[in-house]
Amino acid sequence: MKPKILVVGDLILDHYIWGNCERISPEAPVQVIDVKKESLNLGGACNVANNLIHLESSVWICGMVGDDSAGKTLKNELEKKGIRTEGIFLHPNRPTTQKSRIIAGHQQVARVDREDKTQISKEGKEFILKFVESLIHTAKISCIVLSDYQKGVLSDNLTQNLIALAKRAKVKILADPKGRDYTKYKGATLLTPNKKEATEATGITINNQESLEQCLEALNKLCDLEISLITLSEDGIAFLQNNIVQKIPTIAREVFDVTGAGDTVIASLAYMLALGEPISQSVYFANAAAAVVVSKVGSATASKQEIFAYLKRNNLLDSTLANAEFLKVFSAEQENYDFTSQIRKILKRKKPNFYLDKFITQENFNAFLESLEQLKQDGFKVVFTNGCFDLLHLGHLDYLHKARNLGDLLIIGLNSDSSIKGLKGESRPINAQQDRIAQLCALECVDFVIVFEEQTPKDLIAKIRPDVLVKGADYEGKEVVGSAFSKEVRLIDFIKGKSTTTLIQKIKES
């Protein structure tokens, strides 16, 4: 079921002008930009709404635009995303807020703002209040997000009226606050200030756990919040509820661009709270969503599939916060998909009942391929490698763990007994096929095992079409079979002195 969420705030059109610079103007000491392309992005409250759409919510947006081409463009872009725009007030004498950024050689060289930051008119305020009150009763929305960029829409009076409306209807209301005076947000469910903003609002500098707790308590007292919360950048998110302070650490592994991360956090919190999830799980989800977004370049969004894949890839589904209720957020929309029993267990965070559940037989191979294709569409990164894996040893374990870390699922193509005999002679394999299957399936880093009879796994790779094809570093400079059917090939170094051949030789000499 999609939660119904309303976003109210400052609507901004982000306009990008991309070009190259190879000379200085003869008229003045400024760069001359040769424009190559222009692009548009949703900014301000529109980016919050866009984040909610990517989390599969039903979204309405409420704010103000001018009666100009930028306003028409902004509404059109919102509607193309599936965001309902009937709550937008059209102001005849006010420009639509637009930020035009000039980018030369990936470097922003100038920004031109078109905006009017005067407080919203009486007519605009009445329009928004009437729309919100009607929507609460007709659409039965479960959450309101106030996205304040101090462009004039969320005046003190309008903000307090919106909070009063929400509280009367028992609708959660979250605010991304701006400015030093937070009394305008008094009575909200929660606010999402960062450390610097919280310090400015309370006068308490956060430099240790004690000052953090003092700041959270001060915010709670100042604004009469249900939950007092502060985002702490690389240190995660801290919150105070029922006089208990908790801090959920950040889980970002790579940070390329923090643009829009705050919008992602408040959108994720709104989504989870609208579903009735507790604040601890909501914060854990928001942290994961932010980690996905900051690993991208530019203002971005995160889908549930990307969030789940990120948590799984980084071994974060074993947290006590990732309980069964938490995982239902990801699995509910999957109910109609024809997943194999093993994939259902992954999504429900259950261990296989028997290690051979990971073995894909010829009978269930086609069903497995269908399920695998769905996982790819949901953002899962599939890794494939192959080998004999006779006399499993440390070299194998190290290689397979490194391969698994390259994606979300590791599939092993295992040479059959007859295939190995053709490659290595009648004395091999040492361990029979069924033994080798069982050993590989018992490894946590291995997700699926498929046996192939041919001398090479080319046909199997062609059917699986993995995102990453992995081979040993001894393939440097050589053609890798099946590479034409994979997005990329990665070579992994072996541990020196660890091989099946070496083990066999030692056994013979002992």
C-alpha cells in the first residue's frame, strides 16, 4: 500500500547551463562560456516530492509559482513524475523561483537567481490552507512535510496553521527548518536540522555526547516536538524520544556529492513514519537512503530497491534494526513476483533450511533466470565466476569473498565431474561433484551454484548475463570466456602458494 503524503513549501526550478570555456572576454576579465546543453532539475520542496515518488508514495505538492514560463515548466516537470499539482497557487505578480547554474568543464562558475522572497500573500495563504484541509479529509493523507527554503511560502502564521490542522487530524507533520527562530515550527512531529542549524537555534555548540543530548532536549522544549532529531553528517542521526537519546551511525561507504541529501532524509523519514514504522527503523532507513544518494553525483533520489541492495551489499541486514517489520517495507511490493523459494528467503531475511537450497538444478533453472531478471531490474548487481573448486582451500575462500563484495549476488558456475576429467585428466576431480556442490553452498558468501557440463561456461554466462564476470589475475592480458555477455570483467589476485595442485603435491609427498 502506498502512503499518501503532502509536501508544502518553496518550489524551485533548478536550471543548468553546461558548456566549455577556452577564452576570456575582450570586454571584461570574465570567462566566455560556449554553451553545449541545458538541463532542468526539481529543487527545494519539489526535490522532496521527487524523493517520495521514488519511494513509491502517492504525493501531492503545495506551494506557489509565478504566472510565467518557468512556473509552467516546473508544474509540467512535476506532473511528468506523477506528483499531483492542484495545490500549487499561481501568483500573477511574482516570479517562479529559479536558480540557473553555469557549469564550465564540470566547474560551477556562476549562479543566477530569479526570485521574490517576500512573505506569501493573504490570497496564497488562504488557498493553501483550504487545499490542505480539504486534502486531509478527502485523500486521507497520513503525513505532511514542510520543506522550508525561506523563499516566502512558509510564513510563521501559515506554518503554525498547517501544524494545527495536522494535529487536529492526527496527521504526522515533519519540517526541514531554516533560520534561527524555530518557534514557527512549534508542535510539529519532528524537525530535521543539521548540527550547525541546531546549534544556531538553541545556542548550544555540539562537541560531545553531553552537548548533543542538551541540544536535543533544548529543541524539544523550544518546539514541543514528538521526536527531537538532529542530523550529524558523517556521524549519522541522533534523536530524543520519551526522554531517551539514541544515535544511529551513518552507513555511507563512498561520498561523491551531498547535494540533496537533506531532502532524501526528510522524505525517507516521512515515508517510513507514514507507514507506521517506529522512529529507530525510520532513521535506519533514512541513513541508508542518504548513503545511496551521496554515492551519486548531483541532486539524486534513492529507490527502495537501491536501498535494499545497498544494505545487503554492505552486510547491514543483520542489524537488530533490520527486523521482520523493517524488511516488509521492501518485500510488500514483491508479493506478486514469481521468485524462487531461495530469493524469497533472501528478501525475508531467512537462512536457507538446507545448504543445498542454493543449488540450482536443471529443473528449476528457467524459473531461476526469470527471478534473476527481476532482481536485476530492482537494482541488484549480479556477480558470476566459475571453476572446479576441487579440494576447497583458503585461496578459494579469499577469492570468493572478494568476488561477492563486487555486487549483491554471487553465482558460481561449477565444472561437472566429466568436464573436469576432460580438462585435467582421469585422476580428477578429487572430490565428487555432489561434494563440491555441498561445500560451495555451505559458504555464506555464495548465493547460488549451477553445474555446467561443457568445457567452458560460455553458454551459461550468455543466459545469466551477469553485471560482473570474475576471474583470477592469471587471466591478465588473456581473453575471458563469456566477457561479451557481461557488463564488466574483474580480475582478482590469488593468495600465493594456495592451490589445489599444491595440496595434491603435498599429499603425494607426505
